[in-house]
Amino acid sequence: MTQPKTKQILDIKDDPSLKEAQTFVGGYVEMVRLDDGILLVDEEGKLKRLQTNHLASAMYERTYGEDADIINGNAIYIPNTLTKSQWFS
């Protein structure tokens, strides 16, 4: 199995549409709020038994503490600095 990827959006021109986000994460998109941005993840990642995404899980843990849940599968990170992202409206 390939390791899950975390795509970081650094420019507003790369802001993913819903369809693009669904394609990247491989399913229905769930938005997870972080202190410094958001993660777009596959809402059924655990049900599908996808591998743990260690980078996305560490980002989640920084916001919610060491007993926080884990993120499974690919994720897209959009920082709070991209306030014009459709995902922040």
C-alpha cells in the first residue's frame, strides 16, 4: 500500500473545488478545523481501513491534544492565511 499524502495549498489559485477534493481524498469530503487552517479528509477513511496519515494526524493532534483522533487516507491542508478559499466561507 502507498502511504497517504497530505497536499498543502499555498496559493489561492490552487484552491480545490469539491470535485477535486473528492478525487484527491478518494471519497466524501469532511472538513476538519485546525488552529491554523483546515484539513479536507475522506469522511469514511477509517471505515475503508485506509492507512494512517501521520502528517495530517500530527496536525490534528497539535490542535486537539495527544489523545486526539487519527486521520486515515489522503488529506488536503489549507492554512488560515488563504482567507479567500471557498472552504472558509
